[in-house]
Amino acid sequence: MKNLKSIIFILVTVITFASCQKTIVPPLPGSTPQLVIEGAVSDTAGPYHINISKTVGFYADNTYPNVSGASVTITDQTAGVTDLLTETSAGIYTTHVINGKPGSAYQLKVVVDGKTYLSTSTMPYPVVLDSVSFDYTSIKNMIQPVAHFQDPTKATNFYKFNIQKNGVNLNRFQTQDDLLSNGKYIRTALVTDTGAIKKNDHVSVSLVGIDKGAYNFLQEAESVAFYNDQLATPSTPESNISGGCIGYFSAQTVSKKNAIVTK
């Protein structure tokens, strides 16, 4: 068995309410608490939110202390508009005037205890999710939603898929790029836990378009949280926020479709 003190576990739970993501990152005992910054701007209606918290020890309860008193701004670098966010509840900072627009670049600036954290993300152009079907046969006792959409030819695209069941977010997400499928019609089967989706469930799938920096973080986090088989020591995904923190900032598009499980 590996020495637990040598492993950093990252468990990522993404909750999508328009553009808001929640990342839960429990480090192992003995590690110094780290700042966690997470949030997004999207092409859905604002306001948008930035969450700031700190990690806790591995054996502590799942209460992640929120960080109040930060200075948080988001600048639409394309339009030249800067939004000073308001702390609407402990550790939750909310926009006022920023509107997400595909093709625009957004800079997040967070100042906590005199230290500055920066991230820039460019919102891709939207890709429309055409429909959602279900695969009932590929994996025993598992019903898999299947996302159907056309990948654009003239751009490199990065995607994240979120699933809701009966209005509740499943604690799993999936990433994909178009390296091998550029310009093709894509049918992506989404992995769920055994028995997570059943007959008559109302399922909502979100196709989230993200940029390369957000994709790199999420793809690493996905591998650590869901696919690590203990053949390699997990490590902390590389944030797209400079300054030495955990988490990511994303300018993203969202396309959502609903379907009902019939079998």
C-alpha cells in the first residue's frame, strides 16, 4: 500500500447552474491548507460567480472554509469592461455588469491577503447539442446517456459534459477534445455509475464548450478523480490560475438537452 502522506487526492464535483462550478479538493493530513478559486463566465444569462475557499485535512469533515474579504474583478478584455464583484455570501463573489460573449477574452483577478491570482480565458464559439439518447446495452446494469452534436471544422474544440438526473447533478463529469474527430458528427457515450440512471428518469445533459486551459485542468482532474487505478500516484491538476492555488476559471458556452429514459 502506498504511503497516504505521499498522495494528494483530488475529487472534483462539478455542479452546473448556468455557469457556476463547485470543486471539492480534500488534501491529505499534514498538508498546508491551499486556496481554492473556481468559477466561470458563460454565454448564459448572468450574474456569474467566483467561489473562494481553502482546503482542509483529509480526515476533517467536509466543511471547506470560505474565504471572505477578497478583492475580485473580471475584465472583458475584448470590450474593455471591468466588473468589481460583490461578496454576496461568505466566499461567493458575484458579477454585476459582465455579459458572456463567444470570442471574448476574460481576465479574472483575485487578491487575497495581499497576494494576487490571475487567469485569462477566451470563450469559444458555441457548439449546439442536437439531442440525447440512451445506450442500454454496452455495459451491464448501466444506462449511458449519449450526446449527439456536430463538431466544427475550422476550430480546435474542447468539451465538458455534465449530467443532471431528475433535477439533481450527478457527481461526475466527462471531458473530450476533437483531436480525432475534428469536423465530424460526434456521438459520445457518457459514463455514469452503475444503477445511477433508471427507467423513467428525466435526464439533462449539458455540452459545455471550454478553452484549452480549462480543459487541461478538468481532464487531469477527471483522470485523478474517476479513473486512477492506483498504478500511478495521483497529483494535483495544474490550475489555469497563476499565483499558486487550486481550481480553475473558465469562459464557456453551454448547450443543454433533456430526455426521458424509456427502458
